[in-house]
Amino acid sequence: MIPKVLVMSGYGINCERESAHAFEKAGAEAEIVHINDLISGKKKMSDYDMMMFPGGFSYGDDTGSGNAFANKIRNNLWKDLIEFINSGKLILGICNGFQVMTHLGLFSLPSGNYGTRINALEANNSNRYECRWVHIKNNNSNCVFTKGISLTHLPVAHGEGRFYCDRKILEELKRNNQIVFTYCDKEGNDADGEYPLNPNGAMTDVAGICDKSGGIMGMMPHPERAIYSISEPEFQLKKEIVKRNNKEVPELIETNFMIFKNAVDFVKNK
């Protein structure tokens, strides 16, 4: 079977095509669907195997990043979304998508229910939009999307990405193995809140989390913008180094591409 991916779209979202392409490169069939087409019934959420909330600035982030888009889902599609989750289907959210999922309360703890918000993504400590490449490392062995990934290099592009939650929630996230990615240096050492290794001041360097099942993940950095080696800022340098060693530059940054490939393979094998 070819897994079908629902790539959510709407006013202000701008990473739909990169997201769809990443999934298609991984072997899925991706369809970009406007939220209004789901609300009207023209498209059905249940027809898809996976869902992705892409990055962007939904509704201009006028009421807080991702808030308006989340409210539109909660007010019109909540029942469909819960049925989607309860059927064991995967959901990925990146940047603005992570913000939408945070407002929706999709990162459920074993002690809680979907719909209960447990964290926030607040304004960066720099008080400005951060657009740079960072390193993140995988801290999770249960998340469907991150199998085989230890460390990767990819860009961030956000003004509100500073992860925050109650200390008790943080301990429960750690205990339940729900903290997926954390910011680090190129060797994998913790960023320890140091800027720009941690680009936004996130609590304990958190860059991404998942729900209790491991099948719902949100992250601030953008792997869909960095599946190809040529996207890296250091590409020309790396190209010259491998050329002098009679080697070829790999087409893909495998550690970013694997996020999408893992999801597609999971659905195929389910």
C-alpha cells in the first residue's frame, strides 16, 4: 500500500509543498488540503493515514502563534481529529504546526487526555525572529518518527519557539520518554540554554516532544526544509572535502529525511 498523507493548509501557512515533497520522496502520497475543505466535507480526514501540520504563520499569528488555526480545528473538526488519533494514525507538526498542536493539547500524558494543553511555546529570549541552522539530538526511543536518528543539523525559523511547561509536567515528560529532540552542539553536547546553540531559550533545551503513544510529534526546527545536502550552509565546503577524497556528496541529509521515511515505513508495516 502507499500511505496517504494529509498536509493541512490554510491562510498564512507556507511550508505545505516542502512537507508534501518530503513525504512523497519517502514513498507516500501527499495531498495538500485546505482546512475549509475538511470543514465543508469536501475532504475527509478519515481517508488519510497520516496528518501533518506544516510551518508558516497561520492567520498571521494575530492571536498568538497557531492559536486561531487551532481554534478553527477545535470548533469544527475536533471529533474527526480524536477519531483520527484513536485509530492509531500518525500526526507530525513542525514549527507553526507544533504551535497549533500545543494549543490543541495533542501531547497527552498517560495521566491525561487529548485536548488538555500541557506546554507553551513562548517568545524567543532574543525577542526577535530567529532564522539559523542548529543541531538537535534524539532523546527518545519510543517515538515513531525518530528511529535510527541520534544527531542532526537543520534550520529553525520562528519568533515564538521557547518551550515552557510546569516543572511537574516536565518531570512527567522525562519519565514517560516524551521529550524527543533537544538542542545541542555539533558533537551532541547539551546546549545548556546557551545562545545560539539553543536559539530561543527553551526550557532544558527542548526542541520537540511527542504524545504518550509516540505517534504524535511536534518540533520547532524544520527537517522538511533540509532533506537535501545542498540546503546546508556548509555544502560547498563539504563538497570540496569529499571531492578531494574521491567521494561523492550524498544527495540527502539522511537524519532529516528519516523523520518522514520512518513514518511512511511505520504505516506500510502496520
